[in-house]
Amino acid sequence: MNRVVAAWEKHDHVAFSEVFTDNGTMILPGVFKKGRGEISSFMQDAFAGAYRGTRVTGEPIHVRFFAPDWGVVITSGGVLAPGETKPSPERAVHASWVVVKRDGRWLLAAYQNSPAEPRR
């Protein structure tokens, strides 16, 4: 998660995508991207548009390893607008991170988030 936060802080779409496996997936509301190339391209546009000037935060709320080299992490967090220290309700999410260890490094095989609060 620290590498995601650091890449987001710099709005570095390449560093962000390198947290994923080559064929990793990212699902956001209304978005499905597969592979580092698609993820990088999406984040490049997002950092120049909707995510411009934002930061991201999250804390693990559940961690479960199924083997020494893979597991699932559930987080609570979201996107922080400039000046925020806590995500507003419309930007707060719960996320699932499927993590795998490859060549001694933890990577994301799949990431998915959804609103933390029900939409009305």
C-alpha cells in the first residue's frame, strides 16, 4: 500500500502501474482495467483530470494469507481532496487487494474498490 500512496503523491502513473503484476486488474466503480499498460494509461488521464491535486489514504481492516506468497487485504480509505485529512463520504471506499509475492516483491494481482457508504 505504501508504494501506491507514494506513486499517487507524485501523480506517477508508471510507478502506480508497476505495483501490479503484468496482467493485474483494477476495478473501480464503472472502470475495469487489465494489465500495467491499461492501468498506467487510465491513471495518467486520471492524474491529469479527476485526481489532479489529490492524495490517497487507506488502512488495512482485514488481512488473510492463504499461502506464504499470496493473500487478500481489505482496506478502508479513499481519495483525499486538497486540504482533507479524511476522505469525504463520496470519496470514501472499502477496497480488496489480492497480493502475490513475485521475485521477493509484493505485487497486486487484483484491486477493487467500492463506496464505503451506500449511495442514496
